[in-house]
Amino acid sequence: LSEDEKKFLYWSTAEFFENKGEIVELGPFARGSSVAFASGLQHAWQGCGRTVKVYDLFRTDAYMDTFYFTPNGLSRIDGNFRHIYDSQTSGCAEFLTVNEGDVTKTGWSGDPIEILFIDIAKAWHVNDHLNRTFLPHLIPNKSLVIQQDFFHQWEYWTILTMELLHDYFEFVGFVRWNSAVFRCTRAVPLQVIPTALRSLGLDRLRELMNTAIDRH
């Protein structure tokens, strides 16, 4: 995450958050977003009883090893880096509820979600699961959705998702290079979210992409 992104995430829990719903963090990697979110809670909401609900597989791949772990002398345990995350977040652990495992095998409690941070939609099927599991629980005219990979050329399904659901969101702005920020304006019915985004077909997906380009 960039410094600007971390500052924005801190602001979102310290200033924007009103304790009306949960804070869900999908994909913290080694610590960055978790520390930012938790520090904002710690600063502004000490004693509120709320924690950031964190989800990650906490397993490395060749890209992570080559560009992040090995250059920084960080050792994995059979490909797992949960111990690194725990060490890096030890100062704010009381504000984090960590769920380790495959997010596509995870459900949601049904509680309202006030802030939804998505940095784990690295494949079509993961994006599909996240959309149907979490988006219907956003709070109309309040909740923020932060799509961290919105401007990443390899994860264009996040753009297609937000364009398909344009009638339910307002584009607020972006943190340069990466995160796009949306505010939920209407409740998102489960039936408007496709089980598989790709099933809409290439023509419809191309139409959505072109509309998104024109809009922005």
C-alpha cells in the first residue's frame, strides 16, 4: 500500500466511521491495511467493542516470495506467513478479529457492513463470492466500498462489477495509483449480483468496460 492509501484507511475508521456496522478487511497481506484501520479505531473508538474483521489465506506464492519476503529476510513456514502478520500487528491486535483460510469457503454473519475493503479479489471466482457474500449487507447512504485493485490492469473484474452495479453506488474518488472509493446509495439485492460475472458473456462484459471508460 502507498502512504496515501494507509492515510486514507486510517481516516476512514478515525473520521468517517460512525459505529453503525462492521469493518471488513479482505486481504491485509502482511499488515499495512490492518494497522491503518486498527489505528483509526484505536484513536477514535477506544472501548467501543468493535474490531476489524480480517480475512486472508496467509499463504505465499512465487511473486510474493521474490518481491516481498525474500528481499526483506522474512521466512515463511511451509508457505504460510500468518506469524509475520501477527508480529507486525501485535501493537493493535485487540482491534483485529482475524479469519485465516480460503475466503470462498467463508460466509458472513448478516450484520451490517459500514466499511468494506477489498484487496483479495485476485480471480474471477473470488470476486464472485465476495460480491454475493458481502455487498448485500452494506448500509444505504453510508457504507464505503474500497476497491484496492480497481486500477490494476490484471483485475478488471472489479471495474466490471462496479459498473454492473452502478445504480447502487456513487463513485466518491480514488487514492492515486490504486484504490477507488464508492459509497453505497441503495441496498444491493442479492438477485442483481450474478453468481458468475463471466456468465454475462463477452459482449455484455465489453459493453460494461466501455461504459466505465466513458463514465470516468
